[in-house]
Amino acid sequence: MSNFLEHFFKLKEKGTNLKTEFIAGLTTFAAMSYVLVVNPSILGAGGMPIEGLITVTAIAACLGTLLMAFMTNYPIAMAPGMGLNAFFAFTICLTREIPWDAALGIVFWNGILFLLLSVTGVRTKIAEAIPAALKIGVQCGIGLFIAFIGLKNAGLVVDNPATFVSIGDLSEPATLLALAGIILTIVLVIRKVTGAILISIVVLSLVGAFIPVGDGYLTQHTSQFIGLPDDISSTFFAMDIMYPIEFFAETWDLIFALLFVNMFDTIGTLIGVSRRANLLDKNGQLPKMGKAMTADAAASVIGAAIGTSPVTSYVESAAGVSAGGRTGLTSVFVALCFMLALFLTPLMKVIPLMATTPALIMVGILMMDSFRQLDFDDLTSLATATVALLAMPLTFSISEGIALGFITYVGIMLGTGRYKQVTLITYIMAAVFVLRYVLDLK
């Protein structure tokens, strides 16, 4: 067996061994395992049947990660993406009031288009055509949006008829616990503690078991810690793939927004993790980028089929790379960990919402990191990125942020006489978004 693994994953050639890859896999899993708790809570908020979502999340992560392992031999793990799941639940299902099974149909077609663009190489031309400022603004905007949802779920931010939002009731034990969890999570991340987000969730859940709420406790008491995974029949192939076709005018922008976010999130993660693993060639390019993107797109199609939001590469893979992971064998061990974790489903079910809110806020903070790449001396770039990132949390919609970002950028370039610097794709997208608003096609 060890000889097969050595030959298939080229362990010696990559300067690693079975033990190192195993430790790296455990490290990556510890860093991203919070998705097993957070993803179901987000999708459930969008109206999906909560029963079975832990199983769906684990299976999607396992299959996506195995695809990446065997197609590329890269130590990159995959799971339903943070930000993409928020877009699915809060923009598609809640804001647009699209049924969750139809939303899965949107995810399916997003994956198919992403797959076609990856196989044909068109994705590279699209990626190069979109202004950098807009890419940065969208990524940071999603981070701000996720963090806002976390603050809202924690009760730290509440609605107010006069000011729209205001501070919550900090005398509430659950809200105070969430605030303490946010600080704890940030401290652990700063100290570079492996699995910082997961540790925070566990600590808050344990503390919540002693905080009385009504007739029970914030964290439900249970005597069962191990059990069989939940059934996924309620979401398995429940997607309505005809909905986006029948209601194209109402869904095209959602498919594009998913495609846009998924594409640049994936590219950024792949390049960032690969750079740490020394996988880039002398020109700074990832040799198997096409295969990696194909694996990512195929995973989203599979995810839609079993019942989850788009599956994408996880930046937490960098934790495993830092532990020495250099091949797809690291990813194989991550996939196995996700399947084994399913037998802890009874334990994960009692984790309260308050314990997961610091995870959302921490992920949002980390996504804001790319804002420092913005050229602050260029007002065009600054304005474009700022409009996009502010619009997302304030309109509670990622797609609106993307639309306003495109329109703002093109408007500024036209107004300053730099219209020749704008790509055709950017012009087309801005024009389509303007028409959508004028004709109220949503």
C-alpha cells in the first residue's frame, strides 16, 4: 500500500512522506472543520431542511477534496464555500424569495458554466478582463457581509426603525457569550493556533451548557455523542434544474454573481496556497490550474445534486501546507476525516447558533485582508472597491454589490475620458446591470 501511495502521489519527488502528509491532512481538517457546523446553520437560515445538512456538507467536502487530490495531486481541500453559502441563503432564498430547491438549480447551472469555462480556457480571459479593484471590492464586500450576518446572529447588531441598525442588548448572556467568543477566536488566530475557529466553537458550546435559557440551557444537554449520520433524502437530487431556464430573467444575474465570486475566490485560493507549497513554476503560474478549476467546478455540480451551495477550494489548506503537506495525499486524509466526523453528528447538532457566530465574523475579517492590495492613490480603484464592499452588507445582497461595482467603475472611466482602458466584457456587464435596474428585471 505504501509503495502505491509513494508511486501515485510522488511523495519522494515532492520532498514529503506518508507521516508528514497524514499530519498535514489532520491539520487542514482541524482548520476547516468548522464548516460542518456553520454551513448547515447558514443554509438552514435560507429555508433548507436542517436535517441531513451536516451529512451533505461532509459528503460534498469529501468528494470535492478527493477530486482535487486525484486530478491535480495538490494538497488543497474543498468544501461548501463561506460567502457562497451566505449568497445562497440570504440573497437567493431570502432576499429574492426563491425556493431552496430552485436555488440548488441555480447552483447546478453555475457549476456547469464554470466547468465549461474551465475546460475551454475562457475563464482565463474573463479573469484578466475584470478590473482588479472590482475583484478586491467584491471579496472584501463578501467578508463584510459575512461579518455583518455574524454580528446580527449574535444579537450584537439589531434593527432600529430610526437608524436601521443599532447595538443589541449586551445584558443578554447569549450575546455576551458571543462577544467573548469573537475576542477568543481573534486571539487564537493571532497566536496561530491550529483549528482556532473550531476550538472557539467547542469552548462556547461547553460554556453554553451552563447558561440557562427558558426551561433548558443555551447548549442542549445530550448523552449521545456518537451515532450514525443523518439521512439526506430530503435534499438528494431535490434541485429544480428547470427553474433557472423557465425564469431566466429573474435568475441570470444570480448565476453570474455566483460564477463571478466562485471563479475569483477559487483562483485567489489556489494561487495563495500553491505559493506557500512552492507549487508555482518560474513564471509564477500554477501548472495544473486548468485541472484544479475543473475539479472545483465539478465539485459544485456534485454539491448541488446532493443539496448544498457551491463547493470551492479552502484557504485553510494553507495550514496543512505549513505542516509539510505537498501532495494530494494530504487532501485524501482530509476527505477521510470529513467522513469519520459524520459519526459525531449527534454532538454537532447541539452546538448553539451563538457558538458559530464568531466563526462567521472571523472568516469575514480574514476576507477583508485583500483590501490592502488596493491602490489607495488611485481614486477610481478606491471608489469602485468601496461602493462594491459597502453595497453588499447594506443591501444584504452580494449580487447588488457586484452590479453597483461594475456600474460605478464604467461610469468613472467614461466620465474621466479613459473609456479605451475598459474591456468589452466590463462594458457589457455594466450595461446589462443598468438595464436590469431600469427595467426592474428581478
